[in-house]
Amino acid sequence: MSLEIKIQQSAGTQGAGIVTVQLAGSLNTASAPDLEKQLAPMLAGQARDIIFDLAKLKFITSAGLRIFGATRKTLKERGGQASFVNLQPQIEAVFDVIKSLPGVVVYKNAADLDRYLALLQSGHSNP
């Protein structure tokens, strides 16, 4: 199974620096380099926050997790974060194992993430 990648950058001043990456299919050793290549311009540019929408991701290996970790590290260095939404049960099981790692943020859906971001931008430090 291949990996489909759709990238959408938010327009306007409120969404500046926010990128949504929708993944569908399988994120594995064969497909990970393509995702890494497509993320590179954003990580080299001004992206502050990347939202990975995993609603259609069916399978992930350590190669995919490595990309998520590297993305999180890069964004954290510039005051941003990588967030993950809409996890399928099998993907959620993988994330349950890594949720205990510092800095990994997983939200049930985009609405939960939006609530968090709204609180963050209104000056609340503990949403």
C-alpha cells in the first residue's frame, strides 16, 4: 500500500505558519523518504506548527515515527509543535506506546486541537 500526502498551508495572519499534512495509506520504510522530502521545504521555511491528520493512515513503521520525531524536534526549536489528529485504532495503539515520551501531543480530533490552540493564543499556559 502506498502513501498519499496532501499538504495545506493555512492562509491569513491567524493561521500563519500552520501546515496540515493529511496522510493516507502506509507510512513505512519505502514511503517515508517521500514524506520527508515533502516536509523539508516547510521545515526549512517558516512553518511553526504542523498538524498531521492521520484519519486515513492505515499503517506506520518506525521510519514514519522517526520522521514525526524529527519534525517535532525542529518545530520545538522554533517555538512550535507537531500535533496529531484523527488516529485510526491501529495507529492510536502505536501512539499509546510513545505518548509517554516528552513533547508528543495527540488530540482526538481537529476540534480538540482547535480548542487547545485557541486557549494557547488567548494567553492561557495550561489549557
